[in-house]
Amino acid sequence: MGELRLGDAVLDIGSGAGFDSLLAGRMVGPLGHVTGVDMTPEMRAKARANAALLGLANVEFMDGLAERLPLSDASCDVVISNGVINLCPDKLAVYREIHRVLRPGGRVQIADVVVQKPLPEEAVADIDLWTG
């Protein structure tokens, strides 16, 4: 994970079980805050349990979609996402939401799959190839 600063407000889009959110929570320290957003109740529950195990009171997990983030405008210093945006059907909406929640001068750290060549239809139709 790139540079996160003490006191940063971080949004983790598609936080899953919270691994990246928990790392970020340690990096931003007790004066910082991390919000993980995930659409699955099971993953949010697991993420909350993981945060509790580590004693990270500065990390929370919310229900939401990348295309409609449940955060207010200009509320984040950094938006992170790991392997989620490629799964979103409306990527432009995701990037609009990222822009909306970022403060002026905010930063984005994304790890994702990028496809530069046309894929055979059977590869596109095989969800296991896209989700591991």
C-alpha cells in the first residue's frame, strides 16, 4: 500500500473482510479514520470482527455500492480499492463517486485488473476467471 499519512481519512471501496482497511487503520493512526464499504453483509461482519480482534477503533464498515457511496462530499483524503472496480458494471459512476468524496488534493490508490485486448466470449462468460 502506498503512502498513507497519520490522520488521513481513508475510504476502502469493496473492503471485503477488511484486510486493506485494517492495514490503512494502522497507518493513519488513532487520529485518522478508515471507512470500508462493501455490499455483502457477511464480509462486513467478518471485517468488523477482524477490526475488533486488532483493537482498531478507527476503522468502520458500511453497507454500500461503489456506484453510490454512503459518504458525504469531500470527506476523504484517500480512496483505496483492491480488485473491485473491474467488477463494477458502471465504472464511470464509480469514478464520479470517487471524485465526489475526495477532498481537494485527495489521492487515489487502486489495484485492479486491466484488459487491453478483446477476450474470447467463453472467457468473458466464465465468472471464475474474473473472481478467482
